Amino acid sequence: MVITRRLPWLLPVAALLGLVAFVGGVIALFTLDNAAGSLFLITLGLVLLLVVTLRGRITLESFEILGAKIKVQEVVRSRLELAEAAGIEEGGPAPVVRKQARALQQLVGLYDLYAYIRKTQTLSSGRTAALDEVARRMQAAGRAVQFDPADVSTWFHQGDDALRVVALNLMLARAESRDFLAVLKAITEPRNNFEQFYGLGVGRVMLPDLDSLERRLLTDAIGRAQRTRRFRRDAPLMRLSAAILAELDRPRGPQES
């Protein structure tokens, strides 16, 4: 570990912090009603103590910050390598793989752009318009190339805020990638209003294919969302959710039951 060689004072500091975190976590576990926070402190303390004890014999490969984005970039790289290794002329599998890799590269760029706009621009109609335009580009990329539905679902369920929005827009673009559980989570447990809006959008396009149980679950999810103050203050969310509920209330034909 290069850092500890250059800054030897870090080891005793890390040891002290690790001991404090571990002891504090144990005390909190038995005295406070916050098990998650207590376990976090205990884990942090153990990690710091292990780093100090094992020093160069332990390697910290990565943190899971933006881990889902890294997975997307790894998929891009693997697609490109596969296309190059195939070495097949136009019309074979290599061009198809290369096309998918390029689409994934475009999505990575849109992912970064979406995150940048949300980070740097304040709430405004202009910010909303910019994010909606990015979402339309995500959908266009999704319509151009078919992705593995399992990958798209994983990007939503394991991704960060921006990657979840990428996944939802791919679901809007391609029917085979749609994930009803992702819709329910986006509506009832959204990271932000945009995710909730696109989750509602996916739910709406899925309506013709939902069975009676799924329609009831979607109705309940929208009802819970509408009872929150943040949802009620967002006019586009209210309009879209009301339109979906109206469609859900509409009697279905015998062939749709």
C-alpha cells in the first residue's frame, strides 16, 4: 500500500479511528434503537483495524460507488473486444456486436450527461426540458439496438439514480425489456421525480398486457404515491398517474380478462 509507506502516521490514526468506531458501534447496538447505524460503525471499525493489521497483505479493489456504471463500461469493453476478436466481415456477428457496443457507449455518455445536468442545474423548467431531451435520446438508443432484458433489469435494481433512469427509458423503448417489479419500485420507492415519472410511463405502456393481479398492484402503488406531498405538488406526475388510473378503471373486454 503506497499511501501508508509515504504517510506512516496514517496507520496509528486509522487504528485509533477503527477502535473508536468498533467500540462505539458495540455500545450503540445495545443502547440505541438504530441497529443499521450500529452495524455500520462495527463494520467500519473492523475494516480499518484489518487494514492496519494486515497492511500490504490486504488489497482494497474498489468501492461500490457508481458500481453499476462501471459494470456498463465493462459490458461496452467486452462487446468491443468480442467484435474485434471475431474478425468477421460485414453481415456476420461482429458488426452486430460492434453496433451494440456503440449503443452502450452512447448510453454511458447519456448517463454522464443526465447526472451532470442534475448536479449542476437548479430546479427549473429548463432543467426539466434538458433531462427530458436526454431521456428521449436514451429511448432512441434503445430502439436502435436490442439489449439483454436481464441486463436492463439489473441496471435498474442495482444501479444508482442515473442508471435506473437509463434502464426505465430502455424499457420504454423496447417491450421485451420491461420489468413490472421495476415499475412498482420506481413508483413507490423512487430516487427522484424523474425516475417516478418514467416508471409511470413504463407502467402505462404495459397496461394492455397486465393481468388482474398486476393491475391491482399498479393501482395500489399509484394510490400510495399520490398520497405523498411531494407527488401531489408535481403536476406532470399527477396528470400521468390520473390518466393511468382512468385507464385501469375502464372495463376490460372478455379477451383482455
